[in-house]
Amino acid sequence: MLGRLFENKKILAIALIVLGLATRLFFLANPAEVVFDEVHFGKFVSSYFTGRYHFDIHPPLGKMIIATGAWLGGYGNYVSQNGVFDFRNIGDDYGSMPYLWFRVLPALAGALIPLVIFLFASELGLSRLFSFLAGLFVVFENSVLVESRLVLMDAFLILFGFLGLYLFFLARNKGYPFLSLLLSGSMFALSVSIKWTGLGFWGAAGLIFAWDLIYYASKNLRGISPSKSVQDFVVSRWKHFVFGLFSFLVIPALVYFSVFQIHFAMLPDCPKPEEGNGCDFMSKEFRQNELNRWREFSELNQKMWSYNKGISASHEYGSKALGWPLMIRSVYYWVQNVSEGINSRIYMIGNPVNWFLGLFGIFAFLFVWIPREKKIILGLLFLANFLPFILVQRVLFLYHYLFALIISFVVFCFVAESLTDKLSEKKLFLMFCPLILIILFGFVFFAPLSYGLPLTDGQFEDRQWSGLWFSGNSQLKQICEKQGCSVLKWIVY
């Protein structure tokens, strides 16, 4: 009976959609205050309603999507009657401003991520049971939940990136039909148009595609004379080469460029710096330029790169690349005093059950039998969002590593499938249910810190399983110096 249930792809997909919507939309209006980076992204979204030019180090697509939700919710009428909400400080009360509609589209994007992970894992070769488990990991992952319920960009980044990977592997499994390859390239472009970290998705898929071309060429042409090899390669693979070039370079470039053209059309030129804070970042030539969109596009991206590189300040809740898999440090987002000894808090903290299972999966899959090609692909996907951050000098936070985290969940599912391959359906069920219950326990236990629900001081302390989780940089140094954790110092701060 269990086998038949998990053979029904539609039931599994619907279950993930329902669970995704339920967890993301639950208490979406809470808190009715500005939280964390809503102070920044809220301002950027508001600029589309006033025409005041803004500057951000990230591409504009995410803000434009949220602006669409705000427009649907009547924020334009609010602005015309009351002026823009200024998003000045974390903790400012939203009042009558329709802030819920700023959060709706990120929440819907976050609700779809588990479904996309299910589809992606299936295309990688996981059985439906373990692909469903991968989707459940994401449903009950507190860090992904938090990023999906606020005016933030990462839900769009992850959704588009994994949609691109799903479509890419769908195309790969069918011999690279042009339409699927084209759609995957478009999704990668949308991901990069949210944040440049979306390049990890695009780059990993591009390397796999290039490897396939080289591998099949060498396999098919082995033993043939060099001149004949070149000729046969051109004849047999030129279409794939052209399709790949078009899908991975031309289409993404056009999509990315088009996103900026919509952005420029929604905002006026800024001839004087005082007309909008964003004008201060741009050159005089930019402000005096009269719809040369290529020059505007070029300069804005140069400025984004320059200011991204120029971020040198440290942060109390930053996470270095070598320390994030241990979830050493969560990120403080918001706090409100409810009464004496009772506070509501939001932290960007993961479900520790998920994180440790994912970390176990990353180490175990090196030793468990998994087909070599899958090992190479999974390793490449994980490292694509891990290794580049080692070289990044600017401060990074736990949410920068969500791509690699989700890949670690998929890796764990491959390991679990390999280890349980010989089990009967009954034994598999007996193993599967307790695992889901443990994951669900971790999610529910830490959910008050995801939803901003009240906790007594004692209840909050019960969730401090590690003294490092809720500590800032200076506190971490004191803890490490007192406990002599010299090995951790270089990966903690």
C-alpha cells in the first residue's frame, strides 16, 4: 500500500504544495512591524510607486516582484493618500499600511520550493519516496521558512535557481531538447536577476552540459582518425553546441538585460542627487543621460560590483564559509517585549535535525555506493555554492548558503536510499515515519523563533542547544577563549 501511495506523483506533489502553503502563510501578518532587511527592501519597493531612483547592490527583479504584490494589495492607493511608508527602523509599526501584500509573493515562492525540490530530485534519479522526503526536508526547514515569510529576496532566488536545475536535468534526461534547455537558461537568468549568487546554479549546470558534450564526443569518436573525429563531432553535436550556447549565454543575457530595462522604465532618470538617494551613487553622466539604456545598464552593474566588493564591515551575526555547515551562528532579525519575562523573537536559524542530517549526508555519500556520475553531479552542485564563498571577503550570513544546504538534504536522501535499498516495504515504512517525526519535532520546537511567537525566557533558553547560536561576534570570542576552542576560532570569526 505504501509503495502504491508513493508511486502517485500527483498526490505527493499536492501534499507538498499544501504543506508549503500552510507553513508559509501561517501567521504571515505577524509581526505587524518592520523586520530585519525589510527596512532596505521595503524602501526599494516603495521607490517604484514614487519614481524616486534607488540604488541597491542586488539586481532589481526581486524588488519588482514584491512591488507587484504590493500594487495588487492597494499600496498605490495608500501612497497617494498617506505618502510612502518610510521603513525607517526595525520594529516600526506598519499601522494601516497593507504590508501583508509585501510578504505574499515571497511566501508563495517559498511555498513552491518543496515541490520544485521534489521534481528536481526525481530527475536526478531518486525514487519518489526519497524525492518526497527531500521536499519534506525543505517544508520543515526553519531557515528557508523565515526567508519566505518576510520582504526578502532569497525565496525567489532559490525557487528560480532550482527550477532551472529541474528543467536542465529534465532536458538532460531527454537528450537536451531545445525548449527545456531554453526554459532552464531563462530560469537561471531570473535567479541571477534576483541576486548574483544565482550564478552558482547557472555555472554548475553549464559545467555539466560542457562535460556531456566532451564526454559523448570522446566516447563516440574513439579510435577514429583526428580529421574524421572533428568532422563527425561537428556533424553529430553541432546542434547541441548551438542550443547550449543560445540557452546558457544568449537567452540569459537577454533576460537579465530586459529586467534592467523594466527597472529603468519604472524609475525616472535622476539629473539631481537630491531627487533620490540612489542618484548619489551614480555618475554625473548617468544622471544627465537622455532612455541610452546600454550605458545605464553597464554603469549600474559596474557600481553594483564595486559596492559589493567594497563591503568590508564585519557583522555580529556573520557566518564564514567554513563554519556554516555546523550552523554555528544564527541571525537576529527582530524582537518585541510582550510582558515581563516574555519576548517574541525572530531568528534566521535552521532546523538542527535537518542541518545535522544534511551534514551527515555530505560525509556519508563519499563512502556509500552511489553511481559515480551522480556523485560527481551532487558534489559539483554542493561545491558550486560552497567553494566560491571561501574566496569572498565581505561579510556573509547563514542565508547565503541555502543552495548548498538544500543540496545536502538531497544528498542525504541518496545516502538513505542506498542504505535501505534491500529493505522490505514494511521495514522502509518503519524507518521512514520516525525520521519524519524527528524532523517535524525540530521544526515545531524552533518554530516560535521563525514565526515570532512569544516565549518565556526559560523557553528561549531551552532552545539554546548551543551557546554559539545566538551569540554575536564579541560573545563568540569570549566563549572560545574561555573554553579553549582554538580549532574553531578560524572558522567562527
